[in-house]
Amino acid sequence: MNTRTILYVEDEENDVFFMQHAWKKAGISNPLKIVTDGEQALQYLAGEGKYANRDEYPLPSLVLLDLKLPKMDGLEVLQWIRTQPAIQTLAVIILSSSNRPEDLRAAYARGANSFLVKPSTPGGLAGVVASVKDYWSNSNGLPPGISAD
Amino acid sequence: MTGKPTSVDDQLVAMNEALVVAGIRQHELTEQAKKLNEQLQGEINVRKNSEEALRQAQAQLADRASQLEGLVTERTAKLQELVGELEAFSYGITHDLRAPLRAMQSFAHLLEEDYSAKLDDVGRSYLHRIASAASRMDKLVQDTLVYSHVLRVDLRRESVDAEKLLRDMFESYPDFQEPKAEVIIEGRLPAVQANEAALTQCFSNLLNNAIKFVAPGTKPRVRISADYRGEMVRFWVADNGIGIAERHWGKIFGMFQRLDTSYEGTGIGLTIVRKAMERMGGTVGVESEPGQGSRFWLELKPADNRKNA
């Protein structure tokens, strides 16, 4: 892996904590940026407000997206991403506590690259982090508009 | 002229008489006609009345029908609203109820992982109990969700190849494979009328029970077979487990019923099977004896091959 940024959109404080913990344990050096609702996610990706500073808030090359979020839910965020020419092809992995078939269908229909169910143990989360890593190394080439360092 | 000659007077008298007779006859006929007319009028009135009554009845009927229709529409809307609310409720449970549980489990695991050395055995056992209690509650929430899903989801029936379904299931679950367990299909399993997802759930729950409820140290051996009971296909799932006393055969299908709490479980698995089978027009049952293993069965209509050929 390299220094590309990952954006994690998650309102559940504990889940953020566990993800950061698993991130550290897996020895991933890529910055993990956190936003806690759908509107913030849009602002971050659009580079609005404080997120205009791309040195501190670089455009991510992967988004981990929870589905149930305040203000604007994950599906709406995903749908918005797919309509933005600059980030249309951005890799989005849904990370949800739901494994309902209708959620899976809705996510893939809106262009999710992958759908992972939130595990209930740190061991399980390590698995999720590993599959994120896998996803990374398996995706050949980056979509245009996204810089690989 | 022949006969006795008659006088003009006589002739007049005779004509007069004839006229009187004709007059009387005419009167009689007029009276008869009048009566007939009255009778007819009466009949017409009766008919008119009954037509009016009929019209009124029809109007009432139409009124009732539209009232009923309105009622049905209203109730259907209410029912749909309820189903929608139930859906939202389940969704809420999945997300909001499970999140704190996940946190409890995860923090307990983190403590175990990172601070184990600072705790003594008692402390570590407490930690372990916290984690397993949270995990049990998580399982309960999940199973309750599956049950509520089985209750309300549309179980459309189609022809399901039970044998393929089972072989696919064995492949994806290492617990159903060697060396963990010996699960064998004996003979051919016919196709049945079922909902594939629901039937998968039923077999999966039965198989999980079959490999779980064995005496310690015993390798689970499960035999799956099928035979016909009249019109129905009966699948058998026979195990070498601890068995169930006859007095408990009915009880085990009840919600949250657990016979032996030394085995992990929520007591919802067989309730899900019973409900799913019921909704597919089938039945479930068991034959068993303590120490002799259990033979659970699922009965369903065979697939209509003429239609599906």
C-alpha cells in the first residue's frame, strides 16, 4: 500500500475507534480520515469549507461508507458520488451492520464496489481491514482524477 | 216465408228482447273486462312495487359493496403501514440495538487481547463472561430478526432441487464437512414445491442442531434421505446426537424453548423452521429417543414436474 487517503464515513463513535485500532494493528500507514454524517462526507469530497485544504484533507482514493447516517444516509451519499464527474469512479465500500438482501441490492444498484457487514469482534474487523487491503491491491490502475502517490 | 206468419209487433217484441239480452250480455262483458282490468292493474302495481323494492335493494347492495370496498382498502392500507412499520422496526433493531452490543463484545475482546497480562484468572473469566453474554444477546437479536422476516416476507413457491440446495450448503459451510462432521445424502432427493431461501434456512437450522447436540467427544454423523408419505415428500435429517424424550417433542418447536442449556443456542431455530414450513404449506416433526439420536423430518408437496419439465 502507499499513502493514499481513505475516508471513513461513520457516525458510531465506537466503530470509528475499532476501525482506527484495527488500522493500527494491521500496520497500515495510509491516513484514515473520519467524517460522521452524510453531509460532511459530501463537503469533504467536494472540498468545501474546511475540507478545501487538500493538504490536510486529501481527496480519498477509497471511501468506507456506513449506510445509516445522520442527515443524509449512505445510499444518498453513494448516489451523489456517482453523479460527480470528478469522483464518479471513486471506489466505495459499504460497511454496514445490516446484511438485509434489500440493502445489498440497493447498494450495488447505486454503484457500490463492495459490501461488507460490520463484524462484532476485533478479529472480524481485522478480516475486514484485510479485505480492504486486498481490494486495494487487486484494483489495477486508478480512476482518472485520482492521484496515486 | 215459411211457418206461422208473425205480426210486426211480435217481431218488435222479439227484437226488443234480443236487445235486452244483448244489453245484459254487454253489461256482463263490460263488468268482466273491468274486473280483469282491475286485476291487471293490481298485478302491475304489485310488479311496480317489487321492482321498486328490487331497485332499492340493489342500491343498498351497491352501497354496502362500496362501503366494504372502502373498508378493505382502508384495512389493507393499515396492514401495509403496519408491515412497513415492522420493517422499519426490524431495521432499527439491526442497526441501533446491535451497535452497542458490538461495542461491548469488541471492547471485551480488546481488553482480553491487550490487557490480559494485567488480569488474574478471575478477572479474565469475568471478561470472558461479558463477551459471551453480549454475543448471546447479539445472536438472540439476529434470530428474532430472522423469525420476523420469515413471518412477513413473501414466500413465493417454486420447484426446488433439494439435493442441489443441500450440496451447495455443504460446500459453503466447513462445519458440515469432514473432519468436523460426516453429513451424507442417502439416495436421491426429489424436487419439491418450496421457497428456496426458506427451505435453505430450514435445512440449515436442522443440520446445525444435528451437529451441535452431540455428546462431548462424539463426531456428528448426519444422514439425509427422503421418502413419500401419500402425496407428500418427507425429508429426513437423522443424527447421532443426544436425542429428545418423547414428552418434549412438541415443546422444542416453541419460541425460546431450550431443553439443555449446556449447549449454546437461542431457542428460536426450530420455531423459525416450523413457521417457514407452515408458510410453505408443509410440516415439520421429530422422532427421537434419549441417547438414540434424533430423526427430524420436513414434509412438502413434490414439485409438479409436468409444469416444470
